[in-house]
Amino acid sequence: AEAQKEAFYCSEEEKVKAEAQKEAFHCVVAGLTALTGLGFLRPETAAAGSSTPAGIDPFFQFNPVCPASDGVFRVGQRAALALAGDQNIENYRPLINDVLIRVRTELCVLESFSRETALPFVKEKGLGWVLPIHETSETYLAGVVFMVGANFILLGSTKVVAILAIYHDLSLGLLARGTGRLLGMATPEAEEEKREREFNELMEKQMAEVKGLMMNPLLSRDDREKQTTEVNARYAAMMEDTKAAADVRAKGEETSALSKARKGAGAVAVPLRLYGKASGLFRQGCEVFDTFCSRYFVAFTVTYIIVKTAHYVFFPTILDGVGKQLGA
């Protein structure tokens, strides 16, 4: 009887172990099946992932929803690879990917809201729901939901755009403006501006001396006219000397290689300065828009909701007569 009892307990323990092993086997099979369905264990997926050494991770394979945001993501990836190299960046791939993906997500929120929500709705419905003459439940809900949603979306996304604009202006815009100014100093137009500044300086000095003579109460009229004539003659001679020297330089540069170099510098300087100026203006515009969204857009939204609620609840049809007169 004791032997049978021990055999019974052994068989029960073995049954429990067998059930546990069976459940573990089923879990492993289910997990492998799920991974296979997602494509992680397919040979072609593994080969595609291992054949992208130019990417920080196989993120080059996913289909983007937001093209512009995805472009920023790609530029960030390639910039990291260009700066550090594919081999040296191995230990920091997760951090770089996470940061770039989160930046892309913030940008994608704004891009998706603009391209897939705001613009299509405005194209289809127009702007009559913003502050209509006759307020209905549909126009009320559309205006309130749109403004509240835009508040949440613009509050964070515009700051990311402003930061990217600042980085772009500091890295490319500032360089373009500085290079354009340096090249512009070697152009023929810069030489003309230099000559004009020299003449302006001489004329200012001449006018200062003539003014001093005219304001001197100790001089008689004859002495004042005599000294004024001397001052004008002296500065006229100085201006003629300056003009003659500039003409000699201009004739010498017409046949020299320096003239061609200056013309080439001028041709390159113009687009650089335009690009730098446009970059600076874009940065300033993004900063102003971000400041508005961060500080004043909430107050604007609250005021809009109060006005729209009052129009809808208390006097939704008070302006119907005005609408009829405008229609007539």
C-alpha cells in the first residue's frame, strides 16, 4: 500500500510537470507564429535589415505618413552617420533613433493636422462655420472642436518647428549671409560703394568747415567769403584726386584677372545673401508664430469660445436680418 501511494504521488508530480512543459511549448509556438506573421523571422526581412549599412536602423523601410516630417528624420539619420560613421555610432543607435523618431512625431502631428484635417475641411466646407450669421449646433461644434484641437496641436508642434528653424539659420543661414558679405566686398559694386563713401566723407568735412566759418562772428563778410572759397577749392582738388585714383584702378582692373574674379564673386554672392536673408526671415517668422501660440493663442481660443457660445445659446438668430439684407 505504501509503494502504491508513493507511485501515485510520483505520477501526480510528473503530470504537473508535463502540463507545465506543455503550456510553455504552446506559448513558445504562439509567440513564434506571431513574430512570423509580423515578418521578423522571414528570411527576406532579415536580409533587408542586414543590407542597409547606410541606415542607423532599418527605419528606411517603413512607409511614412508625413513626407516632410519623414524628410527631416532622414536628414537627421544621414547627418549622424556622416558625422560619426556607421561603425562608430553602433553604441548610440537606440538613443539617436529614439530622439529622431520623437522629433519626427512632433512634426508629423502638425503636418498631419494641416494636410489631412484642416486644409481638406476648409476646402470642402469653407470658413462659414468660424463666425456664421446663423449659429447652429454643427457650426458651433465645428468651431469649438477645431480651436481647442488646434490649441493642443500648435502649442507643442510649433516650438519644434521654431527650434529647427533656429538650428537651420545658425548652421546654414548665418554661413550664407557671412559668405555673401565677404564675397560682396570683392565685387565691382563694392568698389563703387567704397568710392561713394569716400566722397561722402569729404563732403561732410567740407560742410563742417564751411559751417564753422559761417558761424564765426569774428569774421567779416569779405574774410568769410575768401576762406569759404579756399575751403571749397581745397576739397574740390581732393575730390578730383580721389576720382582720378579710382579711374586709374578701374582701368587697371578691366584687363586683369582680378576683374573676372570680382564678377564671379558677385554672381555667387547674390544668391547666398538672398538665401541667408530668407533663412533669417523664416526663423523670425517661426519665432513670432511660436510666441503667439505659446502666450496668446490660449486667450484667443477662450475668447472665441465665449463669443461663439454666447452667439449659439443666447442669440443664434439675431443676425439673420443682416444676412438677408446682405443676400438681397
